[in-house]
Amino acid sequence: MIYYKYVLTIKVYILDKYQRGGINFFMAKLSLRNISKKYEKGIIALANLYLNIDDNQFVSVIGPRASGKTTLLTIIGGFQDSTAGHVYIDDINIDDIRPDDLQIVMMSKGYSFYPDMTAFENMAFGLRLKGLDADIINTRISNIAKILNIENILDQKTQTLSELQKRKLMLGKLAVKNPKIFLLDEPLTGLSSNLKNVLKQDIINLFKHLKSTFIYVPTDPMEFFYISNKVLVIKDGIIQQFDTPENIYNNPNNVHVASCLGIPQINLFASVLIKDKNDYLLKFSNYYIKWPAEKLHPIFSNTLYHQVILGFRPQDLIIQEDNEPSKYIKGIVNLIEKSLNGTFLYLKVDNIPLTLYTEKPVSYKIGDIVYIDIDIDNVHIFDKKTNISIKL
């Protein structure tokens, strides 16, 4: 462990010597190996996590409350010890190394300012403690202040700043350290929609400038979803899926992953998978959906009858207006909600709620009958017992 500490100290020294104008030339590959965290009274926050995050990645971590998101960030940052397992940066065990020596920073919902200092002095304080030259300090602060559009507040005391300015300053105070890993735990909490958009763009600009690894816990799961390189879905301290945003959305591993994304959420129904000659039928209420055998996991090749959960997103329902309604699912309009680009129809199908989204102009009224079909290419099937996807 002492050997690792000296090696990393040398790497950090070299990093500080060769940084130019706030650009981080050395990146960090992060690895978590068998990480677990158990609190008093047997509460398990994380359970046997294995995770590899490449250099210069923007990773969103999403999950319900108390799923282990904040614990994960604090263990990565070295602000909290794990009960078991190890954290590695560039294949070096960092368990006993201080976060400052690792160039890891973390922003959460609170602030950490010196109220008797100006915004500039707050940003410079940590850099002066490291003994950096005044020219380097001034350059870093100037660059970051320009990115965050806070050049006009650098001479102000922190107590005079607005809520948005304080959050920008906190971002800036951490960013001037040129972190290899930037951890953000719900930094947009409590802001209005307009201010969230401003700070969101600031975070994106910092990510592009620093060329570091950002690990971000959003307030809203979709907040940075499509901006992220990877998305980590966690529940009860267990990784449910770690993948690209497109695969998370289009190929969810299980019911939880499918249901935690999208507004409104995916439609989920109890269904039955029935063997029909060489293919299958999915029984949904009083309707049957033909399902090709090649789109099903081979483990079910000899299954005659299996209970499943059927899932399809609102935009994958297609309104049909031809003269053969018997071929389609019959829904009754229960609620209509207009959006900027389309319309949400909240339907009842044999008393089962179902949500449909269309961008086509519609003139339905509450109580009207709507005939719908399902885009089978985007249907999801999950085993009812395990909740795991069985679709290929």
C-alpha cells in the first residue's frame, strides 16, 4: 500500500507540472472491484459492485431513493470507506489515498465557502495551499470563470451572490483543481426549470473543457440521459444495467430498468406466452399478439405456456383508422393531454390503463373509442418470476 501511495504521488506531481491552461493531459480509468458497503443494523447500501469506467466519460447514475447512488460516489471519491472491495485508478489501488492527492472532487447539494473571502479568493484558496504559482492560479480561474460566465462576480463576497451564482461558484471552485474525476450528486436540486437549464449547460461545458471523467447523479433520470456516454442503473445497492443510453432505453435488462425511464413510463401488463405451432402468441387481456420465435430467448424454445410481463412505450402504440377494428386493440379515451409536439391519450383497455403518444393531429374526446396496434419491434417481454428480459 505504501508503494502504491508513492507511485500515485509521483503521478500527481507530474500531472501538476505538465498541466497547461487548465487542461488535464492525464486521464483516469476507474475500476470498482467487489465493492460493498454495510451500515449499522445490517443496512446494505452496496452489494458486490464491479464497474469499469473509461477515461473522459460522462456517466449518469440513476435509481430510486436509498438505492446507493450517493454512497457509490462517496466511496469512489475516498470520502467514505467501503466494507469490502477496492477502488482503482489506472490500475492503482487508491483505498488509502486522500481525495486531494487523487484529484477527485465532489459537488453535492450544499456549499463550502469562506464567507469573508471574495469569489476569486474562494476559488484560489485550495490552489494556493498546493503551492501553485500565481500565474497558473490566475489562468485557471480566468478560464473557468469565463466558461461559467461568472467573471463579473469574482470580486464579490459569497453572501451577496444569488443561488445560481453560488452553484456556479461551487462548480468553479472544484473545476480549477483540474480534477481527474468530477463527482456530482444532484447539483440541480431546488432550482427552477430555467436555472436548471443554465447550470446544465455549464456542466456540459466544463466536461468538454476539463476532459475528465464526470459521474453524475441527476434529480430527474432523464436530466443528462442522452448526453451521457454511459448510464448506470442501480437499485438496492445492486447494478441493474450499465450501458449506453440507447441500449438502456431500447434493450432494458429487466422491468426496473424499463420502468425508470421515460415520461410517461412504459406500459407494463401481465401477459401469457403461448406456443402456437412454430411461433408464439402473447395474450394481453382479451387480445393476442403474434410473436416470432427468433425474437425469444432459446431457453423458452420448448415452452408451451409461460407467464410474462409485456412492456411497450406510449410512442410504440399506433392508432388505426381502417375498417377492420376486430384486428386491433380497442381502447376508450379516459384523459387527453396535449404537449408541444403531440398528444398523450390515456386509455382504458378492458379496464386496464394504457398510455398512447402520437405526434399526428387527433380530435378524440373523452369516452371515444380508439383502435390501436403495437409496433412489435419495440415490444419488451420480461419473465414474470424474475422480471428479467427474455427478448432477443
